[in-house]
Amino acid sequence: MKRIQYNAILRDLHKKMVFLVGPRQAGKTWLAKKIAQSFQHPTYLNYDKREDREIIHDEAWLESTDLLILDELHKMPNWKTYVKGVFDTKTKHLCILVTGSARLDTFRSGGESLAGRQFTHHLFPFSPAELRQTSFVKDIDKFMKRGGFPEPFLANNDQDADRWRMQYIDGLIREDILDFEHIQNLRAIQLVLEMLRERVGSLISYSSIASDVGVSPTTARKYIRILESLYIIFCVTPFTKNIARSILKEPKIYFFDTGMVVDNPGKRFENMVANCLLKHVYERIDYRGQRAGLHYLRTKEGKEVDFCVTQDNIIEYLLETKYKNKMIDSSLLYFSKKYKLPAIQLAKETKRERKINEYITVRRSDQFLPELFVL
């Protein structure tokens, strides 16, 4: 199955370096090797392999190489200085593709600047929008149960998908987290991960998590930052035009793998929609250069709407998720009327789509989500 970023990455490789980033097992290596088939002399090197690591350190790939793929390079000390040197001294015919399962922007605070030298492409799990030309497009139940990661989504049965997830979670904790940062209390970060699985869509209190796990609030915040940096979870922050204040307010947490959410239909549906919206936002950033964003709305009195999609820090529309569509959400009514904002109540199950008033529309998830397409 051809991923939607294929052609865009191929075009960008002839302009600058390309960073292909996203969750573990989202298909980055598969896509990189697929792209390599368009080149005559590609070289794939994985920093996790000792032999490849030596070639990387010595820059010992063949002079004829026209595509250099450097996988998991972020694990290399001073990787930014290294890749800057490779790019600045490369032959004209050499294209460079760097992949990684950790946020490369986590390391922006220090070292060499790569400004003007790369394009970043985010590879996230499948969504109805990406699979809109396939038979899977309207199978919302499958996206909710299995998540969008290729292997469990395309598995022959639910049992194989569950076996994949068990190994996936174990690998995240025992390999990726330990590779990313030295953690003395591995059990504590595992407990944090388990707690977050039950608190999807709720405001996250670092103090509450710290108390439940038996660590300090600073440590709880650090663990959540690590989980976010490794593309295990993502944070949705409250909308405010004061960015500094937004960072200080409590985020809501969602998983890149919807299958990791506790078996609660409403929470799984909200998490799946969050994934679709985030993927849509990053496609707008990566491929249209738009300053798009995903947030939620909440007042001090507790009125809250699940999501708002923004551009240039201006709300484009509000979106509230409802597993079963009954009454129009009161907070959605409040925000849309007060601020005259377009609003969507997105239902997993509803008989028909309809316009409620000049601002609010009820949409079916199997109709709306496939429309979140950029490329």
C-alpha cells in the first residue's frame, strides 16, 4: 500500500535533506526503502546496527550513492553537527533521508542549526482520509479497535493485532524509553503510561499522577514529556492567544495508537478523531506551510469543547465528539453562539447529517473524517 507522502518526499529529496519522523512502527523504514527503489544506488544505514554505525561514523558509503538513508540517527551523539557536515560537503547528486522515532525537534535547543537545510515530513498511522480510496475508509469500528498502525490494522484477525500491541508496548518501555533517556525507575514510567490509558481526553494533572505513582510532579512531567517526545502520546493544549499561558495550563493527552486506550467506546472514538485531526494539521504544516494547530476550549466555569482547529492562532472551527448522537452539546452551543464560530458535532452513530443553526452542523464520522485530506 503506497503511503500518501511518497511523491512529496521524493520531490523534496532533490531540494534539501528530508527528515521523516513519527511513531515507532508507523512505517518509516518501509516507506524509506520504498523510496529507495526510485534511485539507482541507494544506501540504507541503521544507527542501531554496529556495522552500519561504523560506516556512518567513517562516512564510508560509496561515492556512487545517490540516496543516503540514515535511520534512527537521533541516537548518535551530536547528530545535528554530523548531519550538517554531511549535507554541507555532499556531492551534488547525493540525496539524504533521515528517519527517526523520536521528535527531532526535541533537540533544537542546542548544537548546530539545520535551518534552511531540511524539510520535515511526519508519518503517522493510517486514517480514513489516507485510506479514502480503499475498502477500509468507512470502517470506523476497525480504526477504533485496532488503531491505525499498519501491522495491527492489516492483521488477519484481532488476536494477531492484540499480540502485536503487547509486544509494541513492551518494546516502547524496554527499548525506546531506555534508549532515549536513562530512567532509574522504569516501573514508575510504566505506571504513568497505564494511567494515561484510562485518562484519555481528560485534563492531565501532573500533581495527581505524581501522587498516584509515588514520584514528584517534576518527575511526572518529565515522564510525560518523554512519552510525547517518542511519539507514544501527544498533548492537546487549551486555545489561547497567549502562548506562554497555554503552555502552563493543563493539557489533554491522546495516544497515537488508539488501540492502547482503555476499552471505552467514547474515549476510543475521541482518541481516533484526535489522531485524524492531528494528522490533518501536520499535513497542512508539512505540505502547505500553514501555521495550523489543534487545541481544545475550556472556560474557568468548566464549559469545554473537545477540539478546535486553528490557523495563524485563529479558530477555523470547533468540533465536539459524540459516540452516540443525542442532544447538541451545551458547550458547543455556548462557544459557537458567543463567538460566532463554525461548529461540528461529530457523531459515531447518527441517522443523518443535518444543519442545526447557522453555526452548528451534525456530521457522521464516516463522512467527515475521509474529507480531512491535504495531499
